[in-house]
Amino acid sequence: MSVLNNHSLSYYFSFFVQIFVFVIGSYYFSTSLFGWIQKKERTTGDTQPANVFALVIPSHNEEKVIGHMLESLKKLNYPEELYDIFVIADNCSDSTAAIAREKGAIVYERFNDVEKGKGYALEWMFNKIFAMEKKYDAIVVFDADNIVSNNFLLEMDKQFKKGHKAVQGYIDSKNPFDSWITCCYSIAFWTINRLFQLARYNLNLCCMLSGTGFAISTDVLKKLGWGATCLTEDMEFTMKLALNNYKVSWAHNAIVYDEKPLTLSQSWLQRKRWMQGHADVASRYFKPLVLKAIKEGDIVALDCAIYLLQPLRIIAVGIIMSLALLQNFYPHGKLGVFYIRYLFPNAIIWDLFVIAQFIYAPFAMALEKKLNFKVMLGYLIYPYYGLTWIPITIHGILDKNKKEWFHTKHTRQISISELEKA
């Protein structure tokens, strides 16, 4: 094969990758526009709290943070007879269980060296709750490092009164300025909350469970079974819900403050686990979701299937960047780098599209009232954080079948009162 033909293949490959990135990017950009408006929530006739909640906190050696979490739950503006707090002391070797009991939680200790991880611990606890004499309308899942706004259950109660069977709360950050990594994480979550989650809620699509701060109807859990024991159990159960005609709703004012990793190494391990789980879920759920979308004209299933392509999109961006670098070494080659821009009537349209991707997030953060000088400084570093997703995604996909759970250590001690005064 001639050099020209080799260049032609490279050109067409590059062009296809660019088309893929552009189409998926355009889809997300278009849907995100619906996150600009936060609609006023309609309330039902009965405004009194009605649903009974079981609050479940899986915990592995969380003695440093569990106390503040439980204190925030005890301060919830919700009738105390309508919720109970359960802590799973999962393979703990510290004082997590003792501290949780002292703070008034109902503690169950679990020891299992084979079935490790949050998904297994949750399934174990759910089965115990199902068998209890007291019946709960819904189960809420938190992480031990969280602290929770006092209106959280009131907001969840509103969503369940509307008939929703699964609801995700707003994931905020309790340590946004502890390091450059925590700041970048926070920017990512604030943007996702507004432009992904709220947008899907406004479009009547399926929001995504995010690992913590979510509630699921007990009846639905019994009917479908949890069964989500991969490294991203939240994503797995979201897809399971979509396949069974349930959607995850969104409670924008039900705030959970989450501790973000402090260092790049901690972040790498966590995000690698996310990508391992994402690839695992995609390999099992992408095809069924696409078939459901085609056979039933189900837009929700299609949207979920597109979301599962996210790792491929990240890798595609990496390929484009690599080809662009090669083009610098071979300026007369036919790699077709950024040739897609010339498909538009005016190439400046493509340039404006690219620029919009970088300036869009600050507008979203402004809407969330998160934009300040520190955040803008963090946003200058944010592109470098974004680039780390490329090797992390590749690493995660290659290790898709290595399902070893890595526990992220939590040490940030702050109360809900201190946080909301800051």
C-alpha cells in the first residue's frame, strides 16, 4: 500500500472520530441549554411530610467523618418519627460503629472478605430493611463523608408525592478549595448539576444516580431487586431502572455536601474505578437500551445509551489531540485534523463552537451562585484536570474486569453549621 493510501486511511479515520465527537458534543450542548432555567416546583395539595424514609449509610473505617454526617441528619427539618438512620459498619477495623451508635444511629456490622464494596453492602442492608416490621416508603443512600442540608427530606418528599420512584439530590462540595483537585472536582459537579441533571429533569428524561444523596421507592427496589454490585452501582441501577420504564428524577434543592479527593493520586484511583464501572455497565446495558429505544421509540433509553458512550468520547478526544500533535511533525500529511470545521458554511462557526465549550461552564456556575475569584483561578487549571481523564479512561477500560474496590480515605471534618456559614 502506498504512502498516499496510508495517509488516506489516517485521514478518513480522523474524520470519522471528529464526526463522532462533534455529534455527541452537539447533543450534550443542545440538551444542556434546558438547564439554564430552574422551574418553580409545583406542589401537591398536601404540603405536610408524609413519606417514611430509611436513611442508609454504608461506611468502611469512617471514624473521622461519620460523626458530623450523623449530626447533620439529626438536624433535618423533617418529623423524626418519619425517618430512621441506619449505618452499615462494613468490614470496619476502627471506631465507626461505636461513634455511630453514640450519635443515635441504628448500626449493623457486616464482615465479608469475599463480597467487598458498597454495592454488596447496600444489597445486604436492603434485604434487612425489607424484612423489618416497620415499613418504609423509600430508602435514601448517603456516604459517610457527606453532610446534608436540613431541607433534604422535605425536598425528597415533594418528589415522591408527585409519583416519582427514584430521585437524585444535588451533589455539592464540602471542601472545594482544599487543593487544585478538589476545586476541579467541584467545578465538574456544579456544572453537571446544572447542565446535565437539571436539564434532563426539565426535558423529562432520566437523570443519573450519583452514588450518594439519592432515594429509591422501597416497592421498586423489591420489585427489581438491587443487584447492582459493580464498581459503579449507581450507574448500573440507573440503567436497570431505564430498562424497566422508570426514570430518575431530580431534586435541585436537596443538597448533599460530598468530600472530594485531595490529591491527583487519590483522584486517579477513584476516577479509574468510575471508568472501570462505566465500561462494565456499558458492555452489559448499551445494546439492550438501544434495542428498547428502537423497538419502543423510547427516548429515555436512547439518552441513557448515549451516556454510556462517554468513555469512547473521551478516548476519541485523545485521538484527535494525538493526531493534531502528529500533524505538527508532518505538516504536509493527510491526517485530516480538524477538517470537520470546513464542513460549515463558514469555518468560524466551528471555532465558535469550540470556544463555547470553554466559556460555557462559568455561566453555569454563575447561575448556581458558585462563581468567585477562587473558582475562576481553579477554572484556569481545569483543562489540565480534563486532560487527565484521557489516560484514566484508557486505564479503566483496560482494567474493566479487575473489580477490586479502592476505598477513598475521608478526613475532612466540618459540620453542616460551619459549612453553611462559610
